[in-house]
Amino acid sequence: MNQRELLYILALSRVEGIGDIVAKKLINHCGSAESVFNAKANYLKSIDGIGDNLIKKLKDKTVFEKAERELRFIESEKINVLFYLDETYPERLKHCIDGPVVLFASGNLNFENRKVISIVGTREITSYGTAFCKTMVEDLAIFNPIIVSGFAYGVDIVAHQAAMDHGLQTIGVLAHGLNQIYPKAHKKYVAKIEQNGGFLTEFWSTSNPEKENFVKRNRIVAGMSEATIVIESAEKGGSLITAMIANDYNRDVFAVPGRTTDKFSQGCINLIKTQRANLMTSAADLVYILNWEIASENRNDNAVQKQLFVVLDTDEQKVYDYLQKNGKQLLDIIALECDFPIFRISTLLLNMELKGVIRPLPGKLFEAV
């Protein structure tokens, strides 16, 4: 967009009482942000939810002074601005009614890849959570997904680092303007992230990392992603808010179970118990439920099996190899051919189904995924 268009968009977003939903409604009716300011009062009143009070506030000239200051910052720092009607705007976020009218971006972002997942969780990540996150990202690398997180301590930064380690694009969604980095300890990661990825925020350079901003940014994390994965979470926490928002947006949510006695497993366990998240024990669960396919240039069946199914024990691998070779088979036949008693094969098949490597079919049939 040109400078004039951006100025009016910024000014509109600074009018008291106009949030993202109302701003989009006005732009959609009037055709542009500039047309909103130039529209006749009678026309604006004809728009559902627009009254005299809001029309009066549209006459506030100070919003243009604020917009001009922010525009100078955007130009001096060479920040990219993504408007919600532009092709460069994250596609899934366009369909969220409360998605930001504009996003401010830095780095090298490319949203052509439709495989976008967000990874969230506690800031007090355990060694279990760290190991799971790193292994999961490594196993998913064959699919070349974009990894989104909030650039915070704990799960967020582990996810960003794992993505960088495997050459994946990673995006940090910030709860403040692009004039600063929070937490400051993570400033050392900025340059590397921006080489293949970058940062997004809806907040102006005048915004600080305040508590309510973190809740707002969670909708961006959830909305731009195909699925949200909660690695670890206490009974209450920001990552659970992100999971709830993802549910509201009709996105898939995954939660990693842990021991019932672990503090940072309680949130994940509750998500699974209340059927607000799919149980996730490995990357294969996500691949199976999202029905991902590997791009032809990356396809290597042996590599896929090595990447995704490393969690299979010897007996499970035996059953998997049999089903992969012979196709759909009855439970009794699998038990007979693999030389396992029925009670044992039933347990194996259940575990393998939870890991996402086989699927049950009607008539007690099973097949390899």
C-alpha cells in the first residue's frame, strides 16, 4: 500500500472506540480507511453498530498526528506492514473476525507455505518438555513447516531454536512494538531468526510489553496457525488461553501428556480430559490428524519412517512392518502372523493408534498409516 493509505489506516486504528472488528466493518462498507473519514454521517449511521458517539470521535484530528509519528518510525526502520486485505497477510488470520487490521513485520517472512504450526507452553520448561519439543520439531522437519511461537522464555524459545537448528522458518509474535525486544536476554537470537523468518506484532512502537498485550497476541499465534501444540502447562497459564482461542477459531489443538503428579502437565492433561486437545505422544500424531503430505522434492520414505516412528519398540515395529507389507488385516490374523496372544496384540494396536502409526477400520481391521 502507499504512504497515504497507510496513514489513514493507522489513524483509523487510533480512533477511540474502534477496534479491529469495527475497523474492518467500516473499511468493508466504505471501501478504504480514507473513505471512512470522508463518509457522510448519514451513511455511517446506516452501518450496523455505528452511532453518533463513534462518528463524533472520527472527527478527532489528533489521531493523524499519532499516525504520522508511527509512519515515520515504520519508514526509518524499514518495517513491513501487512494489511488484512493484502496477499502478504497470513491467510488463516484473514478468516479470524478479530484478527488485526495491520501487522508490523521484520525479517524475511514467507507465508506461501500452508503448513504453519504454533508451539506454546510454560516459561518454566522441564527437561522432559525440552527433549519432547526438540525431537518433535526434528521429526517434523521433513515437512518443512513454519514454527510460530511467542519468543518468551521456556517452551517458546526452545521451539524457535529447534526450528533454526533444522533450517525451518520460525516466527516470533511479539506483545510490544518492534522498537524493542522482550525479554532482553533473547536479543541475541534476533538476527538469526530474521535470516529465515522474523517477527510479527500488531503493537505500535509506543507499546510496552504489558500483561494484557500478551493475551491479545495469543490470538495471532493461534489464528495464523493450522494447529496449536501445548508442550507443557500448569493448571493456569497463557498457553491454555492460546489453546482456547485456537478451539474458538476451529483449529486443531494438541497437548503433550505427562505424569499426573507433574505441575507442568496439569494444563495439558485437563485439555485432553475435556476433549479440547488431541493427545500427542509424537510428531506422527500431528501428521496423521492434519493429514500432511511430504512435498515431492523432500520425499524419502525411509527418512520419513526414521523421523516419525523412532518411538516404536521392537514389538510395535514388528506389527507395523507386517501391516505395511500386507495392507489391511483383521486383528486375529495380525496376532497369528506376528505370533502374539490376542491380549498382547490388542495393547500393541492401541498404543500404535495413539502414536498415529496405524488406524482402526470397521470390522476389526487395521492398517498402517
